[in-house]
Amino acid sequence: TEDDAPPRTGGMMRTTVGVELINPQTISGDATGALVGSPLPGNAGVLPIPADYVDLALSTDGRDVAGVARSRAELVRWRDGKILTVPAFGTALTNPGYDTQGRLWIAGRSLGTSGGSMIWWFDASRTTVSAAVPVAATWLTGRTIVQVAPAPDGTRLAVLSRAATGGDDRLDIAGIRRDPRGAPVSLAGPYRQGQPLVGLVDLTWIDTMTLAVLGRDLPSAVVRPFIVAIGQGVGLRPVGQLTLDQLLVRAVPGARTITSRGNAGGLIVMTGDGAQLRVGTAWSTIPGVRSIVIAAS
């Protein structure tokens, strides 16, 4: 058996004022879906992160922040509040994400002549700019990477991808192969999960054996959150006359990204209008908050 992971207490919130460090466990709601209290006030002041950099990520120690430009062709880090501009290395960049070992992961299309899909990592423990290190994954040839997310234990990478020509959406989990010094060098063969979901948009790890993804059960359906337990599917088998909203996590109109505070009841979904907190079987708007980031989720 595994020990329960400690609650994820590192996080950030983005408001009209800026980006502030918070403890995401303090955001809560009651049984009726009404928000109780408000997000924890920033404990380190407003971070100097321009609004042009989006889809932020936070390291587990709270010292390193990463974000991509709206063009998806630039990655920037802020180390202890100081900006570190990363030299261009790719385009169509995915959302960045940190693992618990101080590495920053991201995917996109390479700047080489092939322009193929690529996964990179950075040593985010450095106070200076580090180079992007590619990770080989031959099974992604001919596919476009949608998002990647390192597992909480740092041993595996979850990858959303689709065929370069469109369709054939996949959620795969692959082990991370390392060199003798422990640096990632390649991905092992993929273990497909979450079938038959399509239209995959985003993902997050809830714990070491469970993910939450945004996707569709049918091409014509709305994007909604699904809980994906490794090796156990997503629970789409009909039960009596229950609807999907009664059987699974209720849909969130306009869902774009998803994160977790460490359990299925702690999901937070970002839409074009702000952040939605899961409260029981319903969703509650977090007032005045545009997005929530949880460290290494």
C-alpha cells in the first residue's frame, strides 16, 4: 500500500490585480455550492508576471514559475521573482508543468527542419537560464502533442496527443527512462488510458494512480471532466436511467484547463470567464479569480 500524499498547499491565483501565491486548500464551498470565505490573500505580494504570459505553472518549492506567451512560441521562467527568458526552442508549446524533482516539462513542435513533435525538460533548480533537453519518444512520430503532465512521483509522464492529420485522440502514460545520473533521456512504450474519450483538451494528476482529463465521450458532446483511474477506464457504462451528470463529474461550460488539489473532490476548472471549484456534485465560481495554479499537479 502507498502512504497518502500530503495535501497540495502550494498554489497561485491570477486576478485582475496580478498573480499571488496562495494555499489552495483554503478555497472551499458549502453543500449548496456557495463559496465559503474567499481565496487566501497573497502571502508574498503580487508577482511581476505580465498578462501576456498564460497557462502558468509553479514548482513544489514555490520559487520557480513558468508561463508561455500567447503565441505559444516562447517560454519564460521567474526564479525568486526574477525573469529568466528561455532561448527559442519550439513552437505550438503546450502548458508547462513541474515534477517533484525540480524539472520543468513542456512539449511542442521542434524548430528543426522536420518540425516534428517533441518533449523537453529543463533543470528548474538553477538560478540561471538552462537549455531545453529533448526526450526521445518514437511512438509520438506522426502525432501532435496536446498536453503533457509528469506524475506526482516523477516516474511517469502522461501525454495527450492526436494524429497530425486530426482525430485518433489518445491519453497515454509512459515511464521515464533515465541516464546513470538520473536525467530523463526517453519515454518507454505507451500504456493507453481513458478510452474511448475523444476531443482531449487538458489533464492533471489527482494522485499517483488517478488523472482528471477534459474531453468528450462522443464527438458531438460537450467538453467535460472525466476521472481516469489507471487501468480502470472512465466509468461510461450506463447505470439504469442515470445521466452522465449523475454518474460522472458534472460538465463545466467552456472548460479549458483543469487542476487538482490532490483528490477528486478538489478539482478546479478554468473557463474563459474564470475559475470553477468543484463543490459536492456541483461547481461554484471563485469570485474575482481568473485562474488557479497548483504546484506540481
